Amino acid sequence: MSLHIDADAITLNEKDALNDVALRYQLNDIYAPADEAYSPWMFVEGSEGMWARYLWFDVRLGQWGAMVRSDGPGVLGRHKHRSGVLGYTVRGSWGYEEYDWEASAGDVVVESPGVIHTLRSVNPDGFETFFVLNGSIDWYDEDDNVVLTEDTFYNIHRYEEYCRDHGLKINDELFRR
């Protein structure tokens, strides 16, 4: 059995009521300018030459958006995502040590949960990629021990701590509530 709604059968009052509900409960769109005053580039602790710039945090979905870059050779440690990740390469190229492909400018990568991989910069001039991350990420040492689990709240803490340590104003526009 399928549900079919005849749009012509909805009365003007019902349309007004539906519009009212949407207006009361919808979230604002997110606009993240490229300006570092909106969100600074932060060195990724434990990496070799990697930087991240947060674009938004959505605590309801457990999601965050971030730019990740290196300015030359670099490695982001072994990690496993607990949910899917979407990446769009803006410049340069990068890949995973565990795979034989390279993502170049314009390429899209969809990462499946549960796979352990090690991000590396392929291009000697580095790369820059936009990622949409969900859920948590487990980070591993060389003996396959989980040494850190990060999620939206961990990254919010990291962002706020960075701003405090560097005398920067915390940008409330990053937080989708």
C-alpha cells in the first residue's frame, strides 16, 4: 500500500498550516565563507603536516563539515569511520595507503563505515579536500589499539580550545542547533 497525496485536494488552510509548521521547525541554512575569520586552519594533532578548518557542527546529526589540507607531503594516521564520509577534492591529490587510487581536484570520494585507512598527500604541493563527516572516528596506533575516538563534541571542544589558546572569538555560526 502506498501513500498518495493529491496536492490539489489540500485546502488553502492546510497549506498555510503546513507552511507554518515548516517555518517553526526548519533549521537555518549554513553559509561558511572561505575567510579564516569565520573558522581558522588548525594543525591536526598527531598528523604529519595536516591542517583542518571546521565549517559547521550539527550536534543533532552527529555531523560536521571540514576542510582538510596539507601544503606538501603529509599523513593523517590510521583511522576508522563509524559512519559514512563524503569528500570532494578542491586542489592537489590525496589517497589512502591501503588503496591504489588517488583523488584529484574535482573527484568525489564516498567512504564506507568500518574500513581502516591512512590518508596521505600524494601531490608534493599538497591537497585540499572538503569532507562531510558523521558519527565517530576511531584512531589506531601501530599495534591496532584504539588511542582516540573523536566525534562532533570532541571536535567542538578542539575548536573552542584552539580559539581560547589563540585569543580568537568562538564563532557561534558554526553550530547548527
